[in-house]
Amino acid sequence: MTMDEATAQRDRQAPAPSPWRSGRFRLFFTARSTSLLGDGMLMVSLTTAVLGTGYGASGVGYALAAWMAPIVLLVLFGGVLADRFTPQVMMVGADVVRTVVMLALALLLAGSHVRLWHVMALLALSGAATAMFQPGLASLVPRVAEDIQRANALLRISEAICTLLGPGIAGLLVAYWNVAGSFVVIAAAYALSALGLAPLRGLGTARDASDAPMWQRLATGWHEFRSRAWLWGVISVWAVYGLFVFGPALPLGATLLTEQHGAGGYGWIASADGAGTIVGGLLGMRVRPRRPLVAGACAMFFFSLNPLAPALGWNFTVTALTGAVAGCGFAFWGVMWATSVQSHIPLAVLSRVSAYDVAGSIMVIPVGRALAGPAASAFGADRVLLFSSAVGVVCIGVMLSVPAVRALNRAPEKP
């Protein structure tokens, strides 16, 4: 081996620099964190606003449905447009729209005559903007960081922290200021996200400037999606997982845990889950398995403890520990999955493929949540959660049985 060949091999084996060394990643990380903080505040602020105007729990359900439905219906088009006009343009535009919507909600709630359909219309517009925002996330990460896995781990940690802090900040603002003021702060969070993303122009993004119609662009994304057995195999299993595990686990688990440990106990258990998510993100920064999907799927076995603990009525300490372990497994899987998608899919179609990923992952969760209540009434919440835990184990086992999932190796670091 010549000296030049040895130098080249050493350079290939050298780890990629930390994402923090990239000013572009720091801007992206700050923008994503502020956006996540706004998302975390939104549910508490929205629930308080709708209940405070006298529309009750059904009004909250209608408002959440008005926000979620456009995301499910439009996210595929968001992926096409992100590849057409670049992810940065679509995400900045989406943040601007969400900022205006939140300010409009604040003005509406500051008045004395609040109509539910006004709130629903504004939330539908916010949901449509979120559908334009979400697909571009995956395709921006490889453009702002050389070490994709570590970047995803940092983003997962930020998501966990913002998920913990967001509801608390919203609660404090509602209690010591007013609900309209909380929406002003959410608007400021989305505005900061837009300001952080705006400088990320000139990332070398080759936008799709062809004259192909929308349906053909969608078909291209679908072809890229279905041509990879590991990709559609995971999403197919994930759809079943969302219906039978993610769907019932949150509403029924929260109800049982509150009955068993009180509202304060449930809050601490939720915090333990968030702390576990942070630990899982930290592990994602350090552990680099040769087969990331296999390692991530094995970690997801622990998530079945999440519905199992309230179903069996375990004591507070054991339940909190299982929540932390479940959160850790879920976060580690998230890092492995995001890194695999971003490192194996060509950047030119990554937003469209990511849109199919998002659509397949979230589309059935609202159905699972809607069916959770009737199923609990018919069979008992504890039995439904036991079933969820068993289905979770089976789903991960099925995922690991897919040869393409087991065979997917780490992609080489992109130069």
C-alpha cells in the first residue's frame, strides 16, 4: 500500500466531526428546538382555550381533529413540494404561516365571543402548514451535518427536553398570564424557528426543476419507497404498531396511571419516560451498531413495558423505571431509523420518501385512539393494554424477521 493510499484509508476511517462544529447545524438545531417547544406548548394551550370557552371535551376533540386531519391528508404533497422548492423554503414558509395563525388565535381568544369553528379553521391552517414543514426535516439533516447519527441523537434529545418543558411553560403562562398570552409565546417560538432556518440557503440543494405534474412526482416518491423492502417493511409493521400500541397506550395508560398513582404520580412517571428518552438519545450518540435497524428494533422490545405497567398495576417505583427504560428504547430506535433513512435514500427524493414514512407512521394512530375508549368499555382498559403490550412484542419480532431489515448495514459516511 502506498503512502497516499494509507492516508486515504485513514481519512475514510476517521470519525466525522461533531455536528456542533458546523454553524449550519447549530442554526438548524436552534430552529428545530424552538419549533418543538411551540409544539409542546400547543396542546396544553389549546385544551385550556377550548375548555375555557365552554365547548367541553368534545370541543377539544373536534379542535384536535381539525389540526391533525390536514397533516395526514397533505403530508405527501409537502414532500413533493419540499423536493421541488427545497426543504428550507417550505419550512420557512410553514413557520411564517404558523406564526400568523398563533397570533390570530391569541387575538381571537382575547375577545369575548369565541366560536369553535373559528378555532378549528385556524388550527386546520396550522395543520396544513405543519404538513408542509415535516417532510423537509429528514432531508435537511444530511445537508447540515456530516455525522448524521450524532445529529439525529442531538435532535432526539432536544425533542425529549422540549416535550417535557413545553406543557409546563404553557401551564405557567395560562395560570399567571392568560391563555391568549400563551399563544403569543407559541407564535414567537415559530418565528424564531423561521429566523433560524432562513439563513440556511445555498446548501447545495439541487431542487427538482422538472415540469412533471404533481401525481408523477408523487409516483416517483412511491417508487423509491416501495423499491426498498427494508423501508416499506418497517412502515407496514409500524402502521400496525400505531393502531394497536401507540393508539391505546396514551389515553388508557394515562387514565389508569392517574387512578393508580394520582395526578402527581402520573406526572413523575411521564417525566421518567422523558428522562429515559434523553438517555436513549445519548446512547444514540455513542453506540454505532453495524446493523442499526436490528439494534434499534431490539431496543423497541422495551417499549412494550409502557402499556404493561399500568395494565398489571405495578407500584410507582417499578412503573417509573419501566417508563424510563421504554423511553430509552424508543429514542434509540428513533435515532437508528432516522439515520438509516437519511443515509440510504438519495437526497433528491428524500423529502418525498420521508413524507411516505410520516404518513404511514401517523395515519392510523388517531384511529387507535378513537377505538381505545370503546374497546376499554367492552373489555376493560387493563386487558386492552395487555393486548397492546403483546402486539408490540409480536410486531417487533415480525420486523426482525424481514431479511432486508436484518441485512441493512450502516451506510458509509457521506463526504
